Amino acid sequence: MWTMLKDRRMAFLMIANMLSSIGSGITMIGVPWLLVNRSGGDEVYGYATLASTILLFLLFVSFRQYFPSIQNIEWMGKCG
């Protein structure tokens, strides 16, 4: 591990990854917080969450037809 970090490019990559993770975490907390604190924002946030859940479910079900190797997994066959 330490020999990998001696390469400056790898060190920069690790630092960039860490900063990106921090930014993603702040965004995951900040955007819903701002939505919920606005007037009527709790309803908007609820509908946005519902829409994204439905979209992800539909994408998951359609994803199976493009990759036949994952259709052999038993629990995935029960989803649709």
C-alpha cells in the first residue's frame, strides 16, 4: 500500500477520491435538507423519492434482459 502511495499520480487519485466522497456526502445531506425546509418542499421531496425508487426498480427489471448470465440467480428471477 505504501509503495503505491509513493507514486504522485496515485496519491493525487486517492486525495481526489476522498474529496469527491466528502462532496457527495454533503450533497446527499444538503439537498434533501434544503427541499424539506422550503414551503411545500416535503411534498416535492416525497414525490422525487417515489419517482426515483420506481425508476430504479424498472431499470433493474429491464437490466436483466440485457445480461442473461445474471438471470440464473434465483432471487432475481422472483422480481419479474
